[in-house]
Amino acid sequence: MPAMQEEKVQPQEPQNEPQEGEKSLEVLLSEAQARIEQQRDSMMRAVAEAENSRKRVQAEAAVSQRYAVERFAESLLPVVDSLEAALAAARDSPQALREGVELTLRQLKAAFQKVNVAEIAPVPGERFDPHRHQAMAAVPAEADPNTVISVLQKGYALHDRVLRPALVTVTKALENGGKNPISETDLD
């Protein structure tokens, strides 16, 4: 048997020394920590900015809601002035009262028009629209069923939204098709 020769293997020492062009682990770690801190700072700033924006929008919405009717209220001030003047003039003349009330009504309608409040005033013979009208009574008539006969109270809409439906009387189909309810021919 051949004698084994012992080979001595020298344990390699870890290379702590960076070779040329490489950075040490401590340097890489400190750079990574610096980047993390920078990104954390950026994130915190973004979160704070988002929170400030949210609070600002809430405050603006609250102010807008609180003063939403400001323009409308301003347009009603001349109406109040006219009503007061009409009442003062009524002491002297009933004709002045009538003219003052008519003027006030025109001013009120103009104020409504400025803010897009429109009347819903169906004419007799118009088809009943359940989205804009409210039937208060249905009377038998020879006209088509669900036709407006009369308007009890005008309705109003703001843009496309109904504020108050028009109160109307509508037609309903005649019972027995217009025949005499006591007719002998239906006694079978």
C-alpha cells in the first residue's frame, strides 16, 4: 500500500477585504439603509400631503354646502323688498297691492329661472307622467285613461330633479264600457 501523503489544506480566511471595484458589506448595508430611510421619508410626506388634501377638500365641501343657496337667496331679496313695498302701498290702494303682488310674482319667477327651477304645469289632455305628476283623483271619462284633466297644484323641478310633482286629476276607463249599469241586456 502506498503511503498516503498528507496534504495540508490551509483554511481560507474569509475575504473581508474588498477587491478592487467592490464595496464592503458595511458600505452596501449603510447605503441600503440610507435608501430605505429616504423612501420612508418620501412615503411619510406623501401620506401627510394626502391627508392635508383630504382635509382641505372636506373643508371646501362643508363651505360649499353651507353657502350653496347663496345665489338663490340673493335673487330672492328683491322679491322680499317688493312684497314689503306692496303691503305698504296696500294701505293706500287695493290696485297698488295687486300691481305689487304681480310684480313680486314676476321677480320670483325670474329668480327661479336664474337657478333653473322650472314649473311642472301639465295641460289638460297631456299624458300622465308618474315621474313628474302625482294623481290626486281619477275620474271616469271618455278620454284615454291616464290623461290629465286638471291641475290642482303646479309642480317644480330643479334641472332634471323633481322638487315637487304636479298634483293632477286624471281620467280612468269608464266601467262597463260606457253602458248603462242597470241595463237589462247584461242580466244573463
